[in-house]
Amino acid sequence: MPLIAAALAWMLGLLLADAFRPPLWPTLYAAGGATVLAWRLSQRPRQVLTLLACAAWAAVRLLLDTAPLPPDHVARHGVRDALQLRGVVVEDPQPRAGEQRLVLAVQRLRADGRHAAGHGLVLVRAARYPEYRYGDLLDVAGETLLPRGAERPGGFDYRSYLARKHIHLLMTAHETRLVARDRGQPLLGSLRLLREHARRRLIRLLPEPQAALAVGMLLGITTGIPADVERDFSDTGTSHIVVISGWNITIIASGLAVLAPHLRLDRRSTFGLTLAVIWLYTTFVGLGATVVRAAVMGSIVVIGRYLDRPGAVWTTLFAACWAMTLWQPQTLWDMGFQLSALATASLLMFGAPVDALLGRTPLAWRGLGWAREALAATLAAQWLALPLILYHFGTLSVIAPLANVAILPAVPLAMLFGALALAAALAWLPLGQLLAWPAYLCFAWQTEAARLLAGVPWAARQVPPVPLWGLLAGYALIIAVGVWLMWRAARQTERGHAEPRPAET
């Protein structure tokens, strides 16, 4: 509990610092003073000052991350009709209709006929071809512009969204020239080359759109998924299938748990092997922010199963959130981070009650166990994530429970057969093509089920805008119900342990 309270104080400090922007040095002195006093006072004042110190240090961390731009930052040049940049592509390019978007880490620039050193990130919109990749050193020339702010109060603020990613300037490139390859981090560059090789193999193994879905689920590359397929999964509330998420990581963990008895592994060895495989897989697919977040949340579920102690699992969840926002404080405002954390917390809070409730329905029949598990996990994970989805997007997938029951059972099989076919194809392409048939059937089941269910007239509905007070009230109610359910389960467990056992004869 002390760690959970400290993590909450830390994240509250980030929010307050972002809202009020206090001056850095007084905040730093306050954080240092609270830390020193916390060591010298008695227990109760020490606890209060420790929480205040956590909040103050969080404010310092955010203020350092959002310090004013230095004079040589590329964004200082503002809007120009002509600017020349030299920089390295530091993220995977994002293909769009007729263009590709590149995040360029600037090294040098030329403005007003003069060369100068520069740094900072620029989002470049370049022609679709030639294709570039992570680590390419490019010369780019074009016009620059500032990102758009919110068009109305409460609307989407693209400028703020990019600023949280440390991007303050856009460029429409008229000319691009490749200067050199492999100027990024060597490990990430090698992983991305390996992942690109695997992507090309998968495309040769499966037809579209199943190939694009397989690439998204196995390798975390979603740029090739057709827009209509993405829309089908979105309308059916199954978008979490398309990308690597905590759900996919949990599937890997569950598969290893099933395999462990055949390998004659004990519980501790299975736990260690599972965490090792999760992070090896995360490293293989490129250590992107989304995949790392999924690995962290999936690891929490694995740790929870191993410890079988709810308090320890909650502490692990908050410690992970604390660590991620300490490394990059802007993560707290990332929608993917928020949904991942909320879905994991919701699964911990409501997973057992929802499964017990469904156990009283016809789904309790052994032959429908797969449906009950899929539906229980889906419903439990949605409780805390749904209010945020409604607040930001205003779309409610009415058919999501049915769609998840229909689609989710095919996901583990698709990942298993897809991974086997890919591994075989990397060794010998004809063998991979032979093994790809079961994978194709599983991926086709998912795409066709999503397409058919998305065609139902009432599959997805727009809801009226949810005000902030409605969001907060909804969370207060849901959390209160969840806490009550966990308290009741704990009391039942205590009573079960307290009941005297019958005397042995």
C-alpha cells in the first residue's frame, strides 16, 4: 500500500505540474526540503511528507522534460517557405495514402543561405516512394508549418499531442535524398531489419487481408492493414486483436503454462521461462513503446498468477506505471498507456466476479468453457476502459461481447500456427507455405467474423458527448463497486480459512 500511495502521488504531481506549470527552482527546493524533513520526522508526518515529496519530484521531472526550447532547436525557425534539414529517421516510417511520415532527428540545417547545427524532432511528410527506414540519414528540403491547435474548446489539440512526443514542427518535403544507412541505434536497427524480413515472409505465406492481420498480430506492424478491416474490428470492439497488446502477451504466457508440464518444469521455472520469452519476443518485434507497454502489462498478469496475492499484483501494476512515467513523464497522457493500465486494473478487479457470474449461466457447461473464458476476460477488461473510450471517441460497440466470443478463441491458434509457419518460412520458404494453411484458416475466421458482425445495423452506436464530470462520476461508481467486490471476496476467503476442519478419525 505505501508504494501504491507513492505512485498515485507521483502521477498526481505530474497532472498538477502540467496544469499549473510552477517555476522549476522553487519546486526543486520544495522537493528536496520535503525529502530531507521526511527522514527526520516521526512516522505519521513522515508519511505525509513522503507523498508530498513524490508529487514535488514528479513536478520537477515534468518541468525538466518540458523545459523551454534551446536557441539551436529546429522549431525556433518556425514557419518557413524553404528550409533544408539533415537528420536521422528515428521511428518506423508511417505509410499513408500517397505519402510517408517520417520522424526526423535533426543534426544540421540550412536557413537563409547559412548552415548551422541544430537538433530536435520534425515530423516530415514525404512522397510515398522511395521508401525509407529506421536509421536512414536524409537530406530533406521543404516548407515548414506549426501543428494545428484545437479548433474549439475541448477539441483535439494536434499541437499539444505532438508536443508531448517532443515534436514542435511539421515539414512538407519537396525533395529528399538518402545520405547513408544504419545511423540509428545498432540493436534497434538490426531488430527492425529482422522484423522487416519476417514481414516479407508473412506476405508471401498468406493472401490479403489475412497477411496484414498476421503482420500486425505477430510483428506489431499495422500500417498495411486495409482501412475497411480496421473499421470492422473497431466497430465490433475487437481492435485489441489487431495490434500487439497485453492480450497477445497473455496468450503467450498461457501457451507456455500449458506446455510447461510436458517439459517437466516446476512452477518457478515456468514463471522464469515465461517472463524471459515475453521480453525476448518484445525485443524481437522492435522494443517500440506500444509493445514495451504491452509486455509490462502482460508481465504483471504473469506475476499475479505466480504470486496469487492480489495486494502484490496491485503493487506491481502501480510500480510499473510509476517506472514508465519516471522514464518518460509524457507517457501519462498517452491514450494507449491509459487504456492498457485501465484494462489490466479492470481485469484484476472484475475478472473473478465476472467469471463467477457467467459460471451460473449455460456457459458453465464444459463444452462452452472457451466461450465463457473469452467473454469473462472481455467484459472484465472493459469496465474501466469503456468510460475513457466513450469520453474520447463517443462510440459504443453494442456487439462487442458477441464478437469477442466469436473471434477471440481463434486468436491463440492464429498466433501459434502463424508463428510456426513464419519460423519454418525463415528457414525454408516451401515448408512455411505448407504450414501456413492452418494459420490462414484462423486469420480468415477473424477477418470474416469481424466483417459479418460489423455489418449488423446496430453493431456500433454514437453516444452523446460525455462531460468531464460524467467521466469522473462514472469512474467513482465503477471503482466503488470493484473495491466492494474485492473486499467481499477477501472476507469470504478469510472465513474459509477460519472455519474449523472436521476432526480426522
